[in-house]
Amino acid sequence: MDKLSEKSYQLVVRGNVKMLTMMDSFSTTGTYVLSRYGKNAVKPELQEYVLEEREVKLTEYYDPNTYQLIEYVNKLAYIYSRQHICINSSGVIKGLLNMPEIKTKWDKLKKELMQTNPIAAFEIIRHKERELANPPELIENLENTHFMHLFLYAFNYTADGVVYEQKKEERDRMGIGFLIPVNQTYTSEKTDNGYIIHVESSLDEKGKIDKQMIAKVTGQKEFDMKHYTQASFNYDHTGVLQSAEMKVFEQINNDYKSDLYLNLESV
């Protein structure tokens, strides 16, 4: 397998979250290397990529518990620090090729968790085992990580001057796990060095939301659902992503809301 290209990125994530009486602000900085390998040998309609997460640091936080939580999440996410994936022309991950490597990392981490606190680790291990046993769920979760969310969001769009509108369901960015029906609008502009894709996304008021699931997770009974995304993606002439920005506001009600800011730059 020959590497066709390699590009390094820095991703800064800033968030403001309110959940009941808890309010928090945080910022993380991560470095990533994305390698492109071209067409898959078995399914040439798919493109192969390897994404390596080199480092993720919590750079700002308001609540001391946030530090412990994000450090713990990063420890669990380490098993996915290298992803060998296949992506179709629509920007959907259709295969994960290094599952044995991921499972080996998980087996090692699982032993560490059991030795540290077997009772507290039981539910975490059960959830992760279920995820690893269900490739479609695992791939969906990988697509929803901050880097992949940006990389795939405008994957199949070019500067053709056409305004594209579509309805879609997106996973919430608060981490609750429900799907949000949205109306998306894609526009484009050409630049001296390539082109920029602009996207706006808002809640589809006629779409369905699983409020039963949200109520079960959050305990909330009253809803005032809101969603708004604004993003731009800067590509060079060859279609390689150079930078991206995204702002996401989500609200369940006045007690559950979040602002998220993603900034991706090539380095």
C-alpha cells in the first residue's frame, strides 16, 4: 500500500456547556496526521485514509472535574488513535481496516481498568465491548468525532456555483446520543488558491426527535429544541482540505444547551 499524500493538522475545540446547575467552559488542542492511500484494492470506489491522533491537550477549563473527565475520555479514545478507514464518494465511512489493532489496544486498556477499579470499570467495559462488537455503531461513532465531523462534512462538494439544499439527521454534539433533523444549505466560492464551501444548518421543525430518549438520559420533561450550525471549509485546487471552521449551538431547553467552536488548520 503506497502513501499518496500526508497532511498534518491542528484542531482547537472550544465549548460552553450548561446542564442544569452546572456551567462549564473548556478548550482542547489536538494534532493529527491524515494520510491518503487512494483506491481500495477490493472496492476501488472507496478511498483509503489513515488518521493518526498524535496528541490532545486540555488547555483551558473552568470546572476542575472537567480535567478529570476529559483526561479519562482521552484515555478511552486512545484505542482509536490510529484509524485505517475507507470512505465513499459521499463522505461516508464504509470500512475500518485496522480493527485487530484497535482490539489489541482495548485488551491492554481493559486490563488496566480492571486492576485500577473493577467495580467502577464494569459498566464502561460492558459498553465498549458492545461498541466493538457492532462495527456499524463503531463507525458511526468515529464519524462523529470532532476531526472526522469536519473532514467529512463537505467531502463531496466543489465550487460549482450551485446552491445545494438537503434534509439530514445529525448526531447531537452535546454527547447525549440523539439525532437532530436539520435543513442544510451548501454554497461555494472560488479563491486564488482553491475554493471555499460554506454551510448553514438549522433545525427542521417538521422532523422527528426522540424526546423519550432525551428525557430518559437528561430527566427533562419540557423541551425547547434549537440547533444552528455555521461552517466554512477551505480547499486547495486539488481538493485537499486546508482549514475549516464550525460553530454549533444546540439547546434542549434553557437548562441544557451548548456552544461549540471548532477550528482546524493545516500545520
